[in-house]
Amino acid sequence: MTLATQLEKETGTKMVITLREHGLPSVEEFHDGVSMGEGVYTHEAVAEAVIQSLDYEAIRTPILPRNTIYYSEGPGRRYVFLEIPPHRRTAFYHKAKIKDVPFPRLLIGFQLTARKEQLAITQVYVAALEDQIIPNEESKVFFYPYTNVNDYVVCWGGQQLPNIERVAQLATIPELFFNSPNSDCYYSTANLSKKPYRELVESIKGKSFPDDYLKPTGLGLQEWISKLSSSI
């Protein structure tokens, strides 16, 4: 059984590619109806030749912030997702400063809306990943384990996020999030520790965030990103 695929050009030259069920493809060239010869090639060589003959436009992203794991762009809207490695930093709780508070590996996503010559940050999302993993499409996603995040969406209070001119400028926004004061908003079911926020961070400061405190979302990484960026 054979399948012949013909690629015709206006010059009168015709290439006939024959794909065999058992065996390598053959390519025969005709010019004005006269065979100019036939050759046998690998499937990879034929596929590469066909792809190179197609007219297409390359997809070029803007310069992206460090640790970007996903970027998508549609009419008037863009989504960018970053990975933030596990780390420790000072946290602010009401008027208190608590040093060496551990944060798990985090995902921070941005919804951007084009407004004239700038990009408005219209939504910021945060979730967590387990520490000792190399993220892939099936990696389990967990809820952000601290405060000020409601079902992945960051609550900024009265804080106004700046518009940006370039996507690379998103690299500074996580610092605004981490330096925001923590209250008890949206904390009660954020993790599995069963401890109040202040008690939790005091008990684990100077250590790594325990993965067994992370509350699963039931979503894989690709599924989570698709859920949040489904408007494109």
C-alpha cells in the first residue's frame, strides 16, 4: 500500500513523494512531465524538506524576565508565568518584622492588558510547587501557603501596581508582593499546618518550608496555567 503526495510549482516542476508502509520514502522529480530521476530518503529528510518549503512567520517573544516558564500573547492581552526558587526573607506581619521566613518554590503569573503604549498588570497569581523537583507539565501545584492570596489571586489592598513598558520589567513585581504586609486575610485554609500565621512562621524560620504543609490544588502545572490563561 502506498500514499503519494504531490507538491506542484508554477514552473512546471513537480515532486512526487511516495510513502511506503514498509520502507523509506522515495522522491521523483518531473519537469514538464518528464522524469528527471528518483531517490530514496529518510523520513526525517523528507519531513525537513517539506517544512522548509512552507511559508510561515517565526514566533518571537519579547525579552522575558529571568525564570520565565511560560509566555502567551493574544489580542490585547498577555500572560507571563515565573518560577521563584525556594528562599528565606524578612516578612512583615502587621507592624512586626520576622526574619528568615522560608518560602517554598513559587509560581507567579501575570495577566497584562495593552493600554496605548504601555502594559497594565491587571491580575497577579501565586501558587507553590514542591521543593526538590524539576518542573514539568504534570508537576503538582499547591496553594500559596501564607496570606493575601485568594484562590491564586493576589489581594493588593489599596496598593496600585505600576504600568510597564516592557515585559522584562515584571522582574521587579515579586519584590512588591514579598514586601507587602501580611495580615490574616485569606490565611485560614491556605496550608495544612493548622497553625496561625505568626506561630507557623516563628516555628519554621531559618529552615526550609515543609512540603507536607502545602495544600494541593488538584491541578498539574500545565492545567493550572491553562485555567488562568484560558481567555487567550
